[in-house]
Amino acid sequence: MRIISIARYCTVFIAAASAMAACARANAAEISGELIAKAKQEGQVVYYTDLIVDQIVRPLASAFEAKYGIKVSYTRADSQVNILKILNEQKAGRVMSDIFGLNTGLEVLIAAGAARQFTAANGEELPARYRDPDHYWVSSHLFVITPALNTDLVPAAQRPHSYDDLLAPFWKDKMVWKPNDLTGAPGFIGNVLISMGETRGMAYLRKLSKQNIKMVNASARAVLDQVIAGEYALSLQILNHHAAISARKGAPVDWVRLNPVTVSPGLVAMTAGSPHPNAGMLFVEFMTSKEGQQIFQKADYLPARPDVPPLIPDLIPETGGFTGNVITPAITAKGYEHWNDVAKDLFR
């Protein structure tokens, strides 16, 4: 192995640090005083979100209000409810929201002209896989979607280490998932087909369908709670930080590292024709800044910025030693209908 002299190492380190500092200053300068002044004149930002209010929305809003003196009004609902609300407001010519957060369905709003393009300086610092090349969204956080099992019900020898392990006789009648979206059957199926290809993936899914997977029409969190309670041995699609939080509190649960897992960016986008566009833009900047990402970190979410790791670094592919397929809105728009059809044909 080649050894670099201490002097040269120091020179390289100082140069890199200087470059990083210069880059940080340049990015900070892009958040112009003019934007901040206009945002303060608007005095308010309206945020439609699918995030948990007490865990993350309220801390974000409070920190933003303290920093800029701009009030954050928010409404919390599931992604599909927010989409319908935004579409109805657009049709009525009474746009209320400035920004919105979704897990899925953004392509519907883009097609309807209800979402607008934007460029956020902090958003541009995110890895390319966590921001839209067409500038309709950036990621404020990540969802890493994996199986999770009840550690009291699953012996160590039966713990799955690959997708093929789920085909073992032990797992028949012991698995569960929800019927919709990326945290349910369509998301699992999409990840399998992307990873294995259509021919091999469909052959695998036909074998998996013989395992009699149970279907529970509930949120991924609620399905995980049923696994923790011992009603099922394993859920195929949960948010791994939920399992980690529960395990930290003593629950008999662990998430399963099957390569590759599904990675879903938590989307932040801007509403077309919004009443407070500058305040909305400033809030997006805040959410994707290091300061904002640290609020996600403290709330046990998985930040999108590489320089703000999760409280448990093992939860994301970059630092956890596993691989993930990042399922962007464009990928979902192209494949979801097919994934959902396969779910209906094979597993219902």
C-alpha cells in the first residue's frame, strides 16, 4: 500500500476542507437576502404533509418560525388525501398550499399542472438519487422498506438472509403485508421485478404466492405492531426505522436485511399558483439544510443529506452494509400499475 507523507496528507486535507468551506459559503449565498425578505413579507407558509405532527412537523415548524419569524400552517393527511385536496383546490381556483409532502402519487399532480418546478440550493446538495432531475421534488428524508420479524417466533436458524429463503416451508402461513402502495405488496413486487428482471422475478413471485401471505388492510406501522404482538412471524414491507425504534424500547422485533431493499424518498414539492411562493421556497431550503436535516435526525427519521447520518447509521444502505433500489416517482409512475396487477393476480 502506498504511504502518503504527513506533509502531503495535511496539504490535501487542508485543500479539501477549504474547498468544502467555499462550497458551503457559495451554497449559503444562493439563499438570497431577497428571497428571505420576500418570504418575510408574505409572513406565512402553508404545508400539506403526510408526516407525523408531534414527531417531526411541529419541531420543524417551530424551528423555522424561530429562525425567520414566518408562521407555518400545516395540515396532516395521507398522501392520497393530500393529492385529492390539492387537485380540488386547483380546479376551484382556490390554491391554499405552498408546499406539500408525499410518499407516492406526485406524478398525478405534475400531469395536472398542480406542482411547479423549483431549484433549492440546499436541495442541490443532496445526492442525485434523492432529487429530481426535472426539478419537481427533493427528498427531505428517506424511507427504507424491508421485512421485519418477531424475534420470539423466529429461531435464528430460520431467519431469512435472501429472498429465496422466504420460499422455505417454515414461512408458509406466517407472513403478512398490506395490499397497497410501496410499503405493501406492490412495493415488494416492484422491487423484486426491478432487481431480478421480469422473467426471473415473475417466476420467483409465483413461487412466493404459494406461501399463503396474509393481507391486512392497515398502515405499515399497524402491520408491524401485529408482528410485534405475535399475530404474524414476519411482515414483508415495513419502514425499518419503525422496527429499530420499537426494538430500542424492548419489543421482540428486528428488521431483515435482504439485498436489495426498497428505498423510497420522502418527497417535498411546491404547489403551482401558491399564495406564498417565497415563504414556501424558503421552507424547502430550511427542510433540506443541515439545520433542518438535524431536526429529522433527532426525530428518528432518516435524513436525505449524507452529512447528517441517522441516529442509527445501520438503517440506510450508504452506512449499513446493504444495497437498496431507490424507487423515484418516475419509476413508480412507469411500473406501479403493473406491480399492482401482479399483486391482484397472484396474491389475492
